[in-house]
Amino acid sequence: MQTGSQHVRPLTSCDLTHVQKLLLFSDYVYQRFTAPELPLLLEHYPACGLFHDEQLESFLLSQAVNPPVAWIGGFGVSWSEHRRAFEHLDRLLAYLQPSLQARGATQLYYSGNDLEQDWLRTPLLRRGFELHALLYAYDKFDYRVPTAGNQEITVRSVRSSDFEALCEIERLCFAPLWRYNAPAFADIAATHPYFVVAELAGQIVGYQFNAVDEGYGYLIRIAVHPAFNGQGIGARLMAEAISFFAGARVRRIMLNTQEDNQRAHRLYEWFGFVRMPQRGFILRKELSAVSPPS
């Protein structure tokens, strides 16, 4: 797959500085990861880059490959190549797909934060992706909480021995595209500043993790075992999360949730989150059979 001195090849952790440099100097970037996550993405998930000689001109990263699901984790094109961004995207998608399929993925997902303004939405729709779901964005601008939640719950930092129980909560709470597996939880524990579990009588009944990036807080996941719904566990985890964000002095706490997740909407609005006008979205593409990359 070469054109002149251009070539596409897999990216590994050895290419970290190449990707970091492109992220720093180009505005033509989609990024579903924080800076601490990037090294582990390159180490654990399929990724590829288009090079001109030794200069990285574009990259495509995958993330959270949990068969049958894989996610686009990042895409970027150098400033000098931005007019050919979607030619790069075509080459990188074609190269990456067999590696994803070799890992058991049959569906590739893309997540955008703004249905109207996202620069990749239309190009991806033209390349076989379809709209799969809409998301609501919620923001919170203070640290107030209406309740401390269930005080009989023990909230502690996650341990690797917890991952099996967390995967069972994932199975019970979420459709396949949203689920994390044990390797993903290990990466999250290594890269996120706050990852806790909720215990009741020694049983893990929920969990929560957050990210902080450039002064903003991202509430990524709160999950409660369905058998323990209605016992104030979600409220306790939310109160603990906001306490963490207060300690981090973030300017705003942000989250996305599925449009039809009414239980989550009620929790967020109770805690003072405000629904924002922009709508997030999920695109999906079914991966067809292709030959392995040469």
C-alpha cells in the first residue's frame, strides 16, 4: 500500500512521539482518549499510520475492542495534508479493518459529541456508517449535591480482582457496544484518576470512573447491579464523584448518556446537571470480509 514514498504501516508504542507531535500541531484531529490513555491504546489495540518517508501524516486508532464491537479511538491528519484528509481516512480504514476482524470485531463504532458540527459525521456516513443512536449531553457547573446517597455502602478504589464482578455488571446493565472487558478495565484503572467500586456486605454492587482533562471533568460511567436498584447506590456514587471533581477544581463536569436512558436522566437532573443543546451521536458500520493487510 504505497504511493511514491508514502506507506501505511501498523503503529505501536514506539510511535508514541509521532502521534503526540501530530496531535500538538494539527487542528484536524478526532480524539476519544485523554493524553494518559494514548500509550496504552498504541500498546493494546490495532492502530495504523500513513507515513511520508519517516514523517507521520495521518493516524487511525481503535479503542475498546470487545468482540463483536470495536470503536474508532482517534483519527488525525497533519496540517499539510488536511485537504486530502478523507483520502487518508479511506486508506487507513481499509488497512485497519482486517486487524480488527482478526480480534473478533464485526462492528465498528464512532462517537461524536455534536450532531450538527462534527467534522467526520458526513464523511463516515458516505463510507458505509449508519446512525445508530443519539446521546444527550449534560453539564454541571457547581459541586452541590442533593443527597449523599446510601451511607451503608463502602466506596473504595478498584482492584484487579474486582474486574470479573465488574464485567458481570456490564453484562447485566449494558448492550454489547457499551461494555468494557477485563483488559479495558485494567487500562482504565491505569490511566484514570478516579475509579471506585461500591460494596454492600462484601459484594460489589456498582462502580464509577472519571477523567480530568485541561480543567474539565468527565463523568464517564456510573453502573449499579440491577438487583440493587432503588437503594441509593447510584446517588452515593454520584455524590462521591462530584466530591472528587470538587477536589480537582474542574471548571465544568460533563457527561453523555443515551437518549432513552430515563433512569440516568433523572439521576443527573436531580444532581443539578443541565441538558445542553448539542446532541451527541453514535455511528455504526458492519465490517465486511476483507483480505489481511500486506
